[in-house]
Amino acid sequence: MSLRLIVLLLIGLVAAGCDRQKPTGEQAAPAEASAGTGVDRSHKGEAAPAVTFNDPDGGDISLADFRDSPVLVNLWASWCAPCVKELPTLDRLAASKDGELGVIAVSQDMAPQSSVEAFLATHKIGNLGAYHDPEMALTSALNVQIMPTTLLYDAEGKEVWRVMGGFDWSSAEAREMIAEATAT
């Protein structure tokens, strides 16, 4: 694939507002979506997919590696404006919940890992590691259509809920939602 074609595809995705919609008729409404937040509980209880992605050191890792404590998984991309706006609130959440809740932001960019590291450094995101999924295996396995999408998994690796679109992770609403998996 030529560089020109890749650039045109990325521009098209940005213009679409980070939305990867399915054709009409295939997209079901979330079973228990909250009107204010876009919280989708229709996948509650589903096990985390067994796909691998890159850890901050470039090695392979999967969501199973985060079992035994709840983890918030954010799928984002550097070209997605709502994702970039949301990252600082995730970064603060990661700092405030250290040891209580894992917070990982997994870049869905096709660029090399070093570009993800540079992007996070440029935006002063210091509490989130440079997790990277250049093959977008998580996006596919989780049937994610909109970025950012954030999923909360409990300590057994079961999905609690997902939020589609940008969200303020420093809000009172976020604290209440996260308590669903961390209160034990």
C-alpha cells in the first residue's frame, strides 16, 4: 500500500470523526446504554479476548496478563481528536488509582512503537505506558466501531461495561462507574 493511499485513508477516518460504523441494519443499539454517558453493558460478563498486542517494551502481552485486578482498557489513535482530548484524564486516573486499578491505553496506530512513545511524551502523558496494537487485533476482537472506546474488566477478566466516544475520566460519574469493578 502506497504512502499516499495510507495518508488519504487516515484523512478519511479523521473526517469521519473516529467512527467506524457498520452499514445500516448491522449495528444493534446497546442493550443497557445510559443516556448520559454512552455506557454499554450489553457485553457484561464476556471474557477478554485472547489476542496479543505490544507492551511498552515492544513485547507481546494480552489482557489475560492483567487478571487478578480490575483493568480499564482504552483503545485510541493519535489521529483521533476525541482520543487525544481524553488521554490527559486517563493519565490522571492512572496516577490516582495506582495499585487499585490498572489503566492501559492501547494505541491503534499502524506507525512504529517509537511514534506512540513520542506522541505520549509530546502530550506529557507520563502515567500511561506506550501499549500498541498496530494490527488492531483488539479493535477487531472486541468489534469496536468508534474510537475512543474504553472497556472495564473485573479481576476475573470479564467485561463490566464499555464507553464509546470521549469521556472525562476525572469526573464523579467516572468514579461511580469504576467503583463497579473496584469495590470489594
